[in-house]
Amino acid sequence: MLQELPIIQQEQAPLIQTVGRLEEGMRRLEHRLDAIHLEVRGIRTDISRDEKNRIERRAQHDNTVLEPFYGFNGQLVPGFPRTLGDTKTLNGIQLNALLFFLDLPLSGSVAVRKARFLNYVGLVYLG
């Protein structure tokens, strides 16, 4: 019986190698699934933010309260104007902060930057 042990071990070697390759393949698949899971979670966050921001912001009077706007991190944009009147009084520093938070270009005059911001957030002035 002891004499047959090396033969059995020799016959099992390819099987052990195959099992090792299968285990390695499973580990690679698990890593890929983890990466896919993270990507899907990011897509869900983007969709949620996009859905919240899809609201067209229509305003007719300076005291019209605007719907809040959400940034890429899913949080409310800090310093977002509360009313149409507030958008009209945005200065260059306030615009730069908003544009920077929204990852939009900071170039151009105050009027150009304001138009870029208002267009991006979907504000439609009906007055």
C-alpha cells in the first residue's frame, strides 16, 4: 500500500493543478464582480442626482423660489440661489464658487458665467 502512494500522488498532481487554476479564476471573477458592483453603485448615484436635477426651474418673478440643485456628490450645491432674484444678484465670486462646485469652466465675463450657470441648472425665466 505504501508503495502505491507515490503513484497516487503523481496521478493527483494534474488534478491539484487544475483545482488551483480554478481557484485563481474564481478570485479574478470575484474581483471583477466587486469592481462592477462599485461601478453600478456610482451609476445609481449619478441617476439619482440627475433625476433630482431634471426639474425645469421656471421662474416669472424675482421672489420665485427655485428647486434645489444637487452636485456630483449627491449633496445640495452650497450657495445655490434660493430665488430668481438671487440669481440676478450673483457676483463673480459667487458664480465662480458655483461653477467650480459643478465642475464648469470659470472663464468669461460675469454675464457669460451667469448664462453658463443658469443654462446648466435649467433655469427658464418667463418674465
